[in-house]
Amino acid sequence: MPIRITTATARVLQALLADMGAEFYGRELMKTTGLQSGSLYPILLRLEKEGVITSQQEEIDTRAAGRPARRYYRMTGDGVVAARQALAEVHELTRTSGTGLLPGLTPQGGAA
């Protein structure tokens, strides 16, 4: 499952790989990646369609919680493998080209 990678997609994948067992919601990913909703949500939708991540709507009483229900995103097993490979390829490309497009990028996710 090849992933179409952009700088923004790499940021999202890094955030999700930082804690593969965790579920993340949009605002949390926006803070982690520095992306705005207009950039983040299309990436999440594409990654979900590609089978890299799954999502699940939180089931809460929105009135009692005082907030809307959240959609939580998590990496799939195949998505972890594909994301690590895609990030490794980008890391190698930027390392050998000297462009430094993604400072701090690691193939495992998280910060360098």
C-alpha cells in the first residue's frame, strides 16, 4: 500500500506513529502537526480511504459533555508498515539530496 507523501502528510504520519496504540482526534493532530483543519482533514480522509488509518466517531451525550463528539483516528497494522516505509524513503531522499525538506524526520515516527 504505497502512500502519496507530502510534507503535510509526513507530519500527520509522524504524529500518528509517535504512539501507535493511541487514538488521536482532529484538534489534537492540528496542535501536534501545526496544520490547519483545511489541510489536515483531507489528508486524514485520504489516509483512511487508502487503509492507512481507521476512524471511529465517539459516542457521548454531547449535552452532558458540553462539546461535540470527536472522531478518533488510529493507524492500522498495514498502515504502520506503509507509513514507516514512506517516511524512510522521504528521509533517504532528503538526506541524499541535501534539501532538508523535513527536518527531524525519522522513519519510525516521532522526532529525531
